[in-house]
Amino acid sequence: MDESGEQAEVAIRAGFDVFYADNYRPVVALLSALTRSRWVAEDLAQEAFLRAHREWADVQRFDAPAAWVRRVAINLARSRFRRLRSEAAARLRLRPVQTVAELEPADEAFWAEVRRLPGRQAQALALRYVDDLSIAQIAAVMGVAEGTVRAVLTQGRARLQRQLTAKGWID
């Protein structure tokens, strides 16, 4: 590779490094809210950023590379959930598993209620309130229209309000 090619490659790597530094923590926070596990969130975030790194020459040209990484991360979380659900069903068929209830902090209890929402509603609420993304940014991450995001957020908030009211957490 000639000197100009090496310089271009160094510039591309530097661009990814800045992108990673700016976006890693918010993506982990989003995934933590969705998966209920900091370790799982970090693992999924690393996988999403690894995919971005492998395709960085293309990803950096997207209008919203951060939205692309969030979409990949959410899809990885969904795939993980589906796989875990299938594994759990198989384990239940083989042998019943007893679980032990644990006391959780108020924030964990709240996010447990959010996770009880339909997937798109939980994702939209997490993107809005954990990542503090705008409607347009959420639409980019989820790959839907802004009107869809507004509707999903409205539905999610209403359903969450009913759940919290039923539990006596709000009036």
C-alpha cells in the first residue's frame, strides 16, 4: 500500500475511534434498559460496534451512522431474546426450573414494567428516555416513519401508565 493509501486508512480508523468514543456509552445504556443486564448490554454493544468497524468504509457515509449501530444493537438484543426464549422453553420441557424472587431497586422495577410492553413500544421508550433521542433519530434507529414513532410512543406511554396505575405506583 502506498503512503496516501496508508494515510487514508489511518484517517478512517481515527474516524471510527471518535465515533465509538461518542456512541458506546449511550448504546450500552439503551441495551441495559432493554436487556436488564449491563454485561449483556456491553457484549451486544461490542458486537454492534464490531460490525460497524468491519463495514466502516460504508457505515461512515450513512446519514446517521449512530442510528445504524443502534438498529444493529436492538436487532442483536431481539435475536438474543428469541434465542433465550426458545432455550427456556426447551428447558421447561425437559425439567421445571424453580426461580427465586429477588428484591430490585425502584429503577429496575420501573424498567421491568417497560420491558413488559410490546417490543417496539419498549424500544421506542428506551430510545427516548435513556438515549434522549428525538423523534427523527428514533425513526432512523427503528427504521420507521416519524409518525409511527409518535404513535408507538403514545401507545407505550398509555400502556405503561395503565400498568403503573394498576400496581398503585401512580394515581
